[in-house]
Amino acid sequence: MSATRILIIEDDITLSDQIARLLQEKGFNTEQLFDGQKGLVRALQKSFDLILLDLLLPSQNGFSILNQLRKVKQTPVMMITASGAEQERIEGYRKGADDYLPKPFNFTEMMLRVEALLRRSRRQSDLTNQTTQLTIDNLQLNRRTQQVLFDEENVELTPIQFKLLWIMAENQHEVMSKAFLYQSVLDRPFSRFDRSLDMHLSRVRKKLVEAGMPPERLVTLHGKGYRFI
């Protein structure tokens, strides 16, 4: 992972240094910025494999940064939020975050989440020998470019959202359990207290509906899972 580039946007200098040192010890290349506006500029200017993004930052908060970043880039983003701030995490997922770390966090957990998110991202870019095209009625998916079209209109999805939609569409009409989707999409076991998959699916549905898809095509079956019809 020596070529992996990680941007840390965190105004707590001590915490940022600790995160950077740990990542560097694991062989990652890191860059640190302590201001929201400067962090956004760097994220847009350079290519990173992952961004660790604090929510509360000087000059521009994490939500604003994420919102602007997602207009032009789909770089995986892990947000750092206050412990127990569920509404903030929900808002982060809605704006395109791929994962979150609640403060205070265990550095071992942080590394596991970072490595899992990087693995998911790499798998999305290593699909040369796999089926790359999927068309269902007005919906078109391209795994190689991660492009989604509905009625020829482009639908911007994050890597996690694309993977979720691909699996749902590839298994059209089948009920996909939460346990299966957590493991195959998020690389972690299902927990009934974890709402991250719900947030990702809600965001996928919202974007597709905005593009013209009937909302009932992506169905939530309470207690069972989800189904694309």
C-alpha cells in the first residue's frame, strides 16, 4: 500500500499528527491540512485514495466540503464526527460519505475501517475481467467507469453507492438480506444499531427517483432486506 495517498483534514493538530504517524507506519503516504477551505482546495487539486474529513473545521465545515467535493470527485471519504451524533452521521451519508469514525475512537478500529474502505475502492477499479455492462429497462450501469444512466441522464453515485446498486440490480427481483449486503458492500457484519446501509440505499433511491425512476422499484422489506424490481 506504499503508493496509497490519504488526505487528513482535521484541525486538532495533535490528533491529526497521531493519525498521520500511524498511517505512515503502515506504509501510507499522508498529507495534513487543518483548515476546511484549504483542505477542499487540496482535495480538488490532487488525486487521493482516501480522505479523512473532520466535521467541525475552521472556515468551512465537513458537510460543505463533502457537498462540493461530490460535485466533481468520488474519492472515498471517511468522516470524523462527535460520538453519538447520529443525525450528523445520517447527514454525512446523505451528502456522499462512505464511512464515519465517531470521536473518541480506537486507533486499531480506525486502521481496520481505513483498510476496509480502501479494499472496497480498489475492487471497484479492478474489474477488467468481469462483466462491465448491465442494462435493466431505462437503467444502465458500467462497472469499469462506475457510470450510471437512467433515461440517458447521468446519476452520480459514490463507489459504495454504485456497488450497492450493482448488486441489487444484478440480483433483480431477489430479496437481498441486510446481513449479505453489509458483508458484500461494507465488508463488515450486520449490526441492528448500524444504519449506514439504510443511509446509502436511501441516497441511491433518492438520486434515481430524481432522474425519473419510480420509487417503488427499490423496495425496503422490513425485517427481510431490500429488493430491486
